[in-house]
Amino acid sequence: MKIYTKTGDKGTTALFGGTRVPKSHLRIEAYGTVDELNSHIGLVKDTYANKSANQLLNHIQDRLFTIGAILATDPEKAKLKNGKDRLNIPKINQQNIETLEKAIDQMNDELPPMTHFILPGGHPTVSHCHIARCVCRRAERLATALYNFETFDEDVLRYLNRLSDYLFVLARKISKDVNAEEVKWIPNKEE
């Protein structure tokens, strides 16, 4: 695979299926942000020594590539006239979402109840996880905006929503594992 093709030198790129669009297109913003999220999750994985969590993070990264492929596909070229998937694009399914929900529930069972919002930070890995959560929320917002113009499988939106929840709870779990203090946000009413 050649890394440079020179086909994007004038500010356009090809979607899966061949359609060319500007690099500033909402679809490109959406899957580009999913790619950014994937990189941040790689950083979390590289700084968190927990085999079980890292196995799930590997699976999440795989699912994010699937989401990127879904978002990078021209919906007009994805289906044959008989409705079958022409490009053989993988899917996000309910089981993927339930995997995140089970992991969230398991971690929550080990954590003290939340009584306040928590300020991001306390340890570099916790901070990386919160950054990944924020990028995930942005990816979800962009995918939702795209969905309003060109629909795709709603499980993509559900997965991104649940993934941001997972990343929040993972940040709390990492805080506990590394004995980092969770700083509660208590509004200062005097300022």
C-alpha cells in the first residue's frame, strides 16, 4: 500500500465507494475524530498496566475501525439495488454495546458512589482517559450531525455514547487502581 497518492493535494478525499468530497466535509470530520479517539485509546492502553482492561481496549479499537469504515462509506454506493451490502462493511451490533455496559457495571461495582462531578486529572493515565472521553463525545456529536443528513446504522451512535460512559468509568477505575485522589467539583459560590 503506497502511503502517498497525491489525489488529495487539492483538498479532496475519496469515500469508501469512490465518491470524492472536500476534506472539510462533515463525514470526514466524523471519521477523522473517531480515528483521533482510537489514537487516544492507544495511549491509555500504553500507560495502563491492566491486562483485562487492555484486552477490552484492543477490542474497542477494532470496533472504532469498523465505525470509521461505516462513516467513511458513501451511503449511495454502499447498497446494491436489491438492498444487499455491496461493500461488505462490518457492523456494530447490540452485543458490542452490551460488552461496554457489562464492563461499566463491573467497574462501578468496585467504585465508591459518585456524589459530585469529578475534575479530570490526578494521574497521567487518568488524564489521558478523560481526554479520550472528551474526543469520544466530539465524535458522537459529529456522527449525530452527520446522521441528521445521511442516516447510517443507529448502533454506531449508541456505541459512541456508551463508549464515552465507559471511558469515564474507566478513568475512575484507573484513579482507584493507582491511588490517585478524585477531586470533587464543588462550586465556589463566593466568586
